[in-house]
Amino acid sequence: MAIKASVINFKGGVGKTTLAFHLSAHLARTHRVLMIDVDHQSSLSAVVLSARLWQQCQQSGLTSNRIFEAYCNRRVLAPGAEIIFKNPLHARQPKYNFYPNLDIVPAQFELDDTEIEMANTSIGGSTVAEWDKRTLLAEWLDRANADTNYDYIIFDCPPATKLVSQNALAASKYFVVPVIPDDLSTRGVAHFLTLVSGKIDARLEHLRTAAPIAPSSVPKNYVTGTKLAAIVPFMAKSAGRAKSGMTNIHTRNLTGLKIRYKNDVIGTTIKHMTGIPESTAMGWPVWNVQGQTANISPAVIKMMSDACSAVAQRLV
Ligand SMILES: Nc1ncnc2c1ncn2[C@@H]1O[C@H](COP(=O)(O)OP(=O)(O)OP(=O)(O)O)[C@@H](O)[C@H]1O
Ligand SMILES: [Mg+2]
């Protein structure tokens, strides 16, 4: 069975896509990995596919949007494995085909419209409809035979916990939370963790039993009790003179996170560094751009590799 993890935080711009991309590439060095972009902003799709191929996917309707659209619009056929874009990372240039085992289901902007429509559509009794709307992604994984074809499935989630994110969590064994150690982001962590485990997960189980859904109708890829795999400190601000190497606010919040969440916080902190956005914009993880961009330092490569290894070790 593939190990599935959602990279998620209800806050925007905290490094979800950057982490999902690097973690997927890290895992794909040795395993078969499927990235699923379920964020309508489609940042991961644009990074991985480049503008031209991503546009082609949108024009042909080969995106994650179809999974959800099929629920709202009877004329849209529920998709199968055809929405998977195989080997997208620079594969058209054979000498750069470093990730033959890394595939993606891209997203498109319209996923946001579909999510609104989904909230206003109910088919069947209300409890059954609420269950159905949250397990579309798990059902799709069954149909696409994802468990047989992949070792890991990584979801890049939007900065929200609405229906689409809930679908990713319903199919995920784990969730991974990047957090900027500033005051506002740190304060939201406790609430977010309670929301995922106490509300979203618990509600799914309640719907399953209350509907009730026959065991044969529960998608094989539905997972109860999604577990926190890791909190990943991201974009910590450096301050040259400080003992910790970081600004006072980030040092204080990081210490607070470690005291409160102990080993859930990985040992490596991803600092705010030049080179990370640049390499991502080029469609490469930081460890593949050496020699291509002047600003990428070995320290940045080590930091990102260590963080990805630490998260990967928890996805068992
Ligand atoms: N360690 C870093 N150092 C500097 N810039 C970074 C770093 N990590 C990510 N960024 C940049 O910060 C911005 C936000 O990162 P990213 O898109 O990964 O966040 P996100 O949580 O996915 O955002 P959204 O909520 O909009 O999906 C991007 O421009 C990204 O390139
Ligand atoms: Mg993102």
C-alpha cells in the first residue's frame, strides 16, 4: 500500500509547496512517487510541469479538478489514471531526466470554483452526501490503482481546510506541517492540529458510521486517524550576530515549538535563503541546480536534504 501524506497548513505562504516538491523529489530518488496538486493556485503544477505543459493539461481537462467536478456535474465522467502526468520533471531533455519515477496530477485555477459548487451540491441523503464529497480523492486513488503503482503519494494542499483539503486528509495516513516561526504562524499551530485530528478526522468517522456506509463502499484508500508526521520549521530568518543564528522572534518561537511539540518538530530548520525560490522557479529541487545558479550554497542543499530525510523517516 502506498504511504500517503498531506503537506498542509491553513496559513498561506509558509512553504507547503516548496516542501511538497522537495520531499517528493527526495523520495523519488529511490521510490515511485505521485504528487497530487489539490491547490487551485496550482503552484506545484507550474513548478513541475512548466507553463506550457501545465497549460496543455488544463486545456485537456487532465487535472485534479475533474475528480471533484464529476461530483457536481453529471456530464463530467469521473476520471481514472489518465489525469496522471508521467515523468514531468524536465523529462523532455533526456540528459536532465533525473526523476523517471516521479509523476504528478496537476491542478488548475477552476478547482476553486468547483469547490464552491461542491459545497452547494448534495446527492442523496445529507449524511451520505457529506461523506461522498469528502472521499472523492480516496475513491479516485482506488480507481487509478495508485496503491499498486506508487510507494508514496504526496498531496500539496491549499492554505485552507475546506472540502478539497478534507479529501486529501481523508486519504492520508500522515500530515506534515511547515510553520514559519513568527508570532502569528506559531500561535495557529495548536488550533490547526486540533482542527485536523479532533474535527476533520473525527467528523469523517462520524459520517461513515452515521450514514451508515457499508464496508464494501468505503474506499480502500480512506484512512482513519491521520497522524501528524512532522512539524517543519520553515523560512526562519537569519541574523548573523545572534547566538542561534536567527532573529530573536524566530529563536523564541522555535524554542517554544520544540518545548510544546517535542519530537514532532524535526531537528533541521529550513532558513529563509536565497536560492530556494530561484531553484524552485526553475523547476528543480535545490540539490539539482548546482552549477546552474550562482546563489545556491552547499549549506542550503544540506539543509533541505536533511529536512526531507527527517520527514521521510517518519513516513513509514
Ligand atoms: N526557505 C525559503 N527561503 C526563501 N524563500 C522561500 C523558502 N521557502 C519558500 N520560499 C518562497 O516563499 C514563497 C511561499 O512558499 P510556498 O509557495 O512554498 O508556500 P505555500 O505555503 O505553498 O504557499 P500557498 O499557501 O500560497 O500555497 C514562494 O515564493 C517560495 O519560493
Ligand atoms: Mg502552495
